[in-house]
Amino acid sequence: MRIAVLNGPNLNLLGTREPEVYGRTTLAELEQLVRAEAGRLDVTLSWFQTNHEGAFVEAIQGLRGQADGALVNAAAFTHTSLALRDALLAVRVPFVEVHLSNIFAREPERRHSRLADLAVGIVAGFGPQGYLLGLQALVAKLRG
Ligand code: DQA
């Protein structure tokens, strides 16, 4: 099984970016944690991060035929991007929406996701652990 992890803008700054909100784990460390869990689950993992909306759209378009499912942390694009929504509608790859922070306990503009109703499920508020929970849940769902 092939799972793609797609990370959006500013997540490359994890570790130093607002650590009181996002913790001190870097993106590279997060990738290692997720890759280790993917190994335990016998899943092939691809990992992607971009600060650019168009690149994110292209990454989603590229999932078709290449991934059985995805973990998506679209970061700020979660709250704004019809283009990402349209791309996810077009490819119809099952995905779990992941957020390090609990977006529903934050500023009003973060409490709405333009992607969430398309997701298999959402994990928010558990920091890096949320990626592992999301991966486990997605794989279990896909394996039926
Ligand atoms: C985030 C939450 C978003 O609101 C924010 O813009 C991010 C990160 C999270 O993982 O908690 O950049 O997606």
C-alpha cells in the first residue's frame, strides 16, 4: 500500500515556529517518526512539503494512480483554498486531514476547513502523534 503525506506552507519551519503551538519537533524528525510507523505498518510512504498553493495542487493531482491514500496537512491553505478542495474532489484519493494543533480551539478563521468534509476523518490537536494516528487509521480503513 502506498500512502502520500502532503504538508503545506510554513511546516518546513516546524521546531522553531511558534513552538508553544506546534511543539519543538522539526519536519525532518516528524518525517522520521512517520516513516518508522509506515515501516511497522508495511506501507510505502512518500513525503512532500511545499509553501506554494499551485505546487500543492499538482501534488494532489499526482496522487491519482500513485497513492492509495494520503495524509494531508494543508496548513493555512486548509482554511482558504478552493483550489486544493477542487483537486481533492478531482482525484478522489481517500485522505485523512491532519493538524498538529486543535484548529477548532483556535482563532475563528482557523475553525473552518475547506477540505474536512471530503476527508475520511480528521486528527487535530495531538502534535506529531496525530500523523501516526492518522496513518494507522487510514491504513486500517483502506485494509478494511
Ligand atoms: C496547522 C493549523 C493551521 O491553521 C496553520 O495555518 C498551520 C498548521 C496545524 O498543523 O496545526 O500552518 O495545519
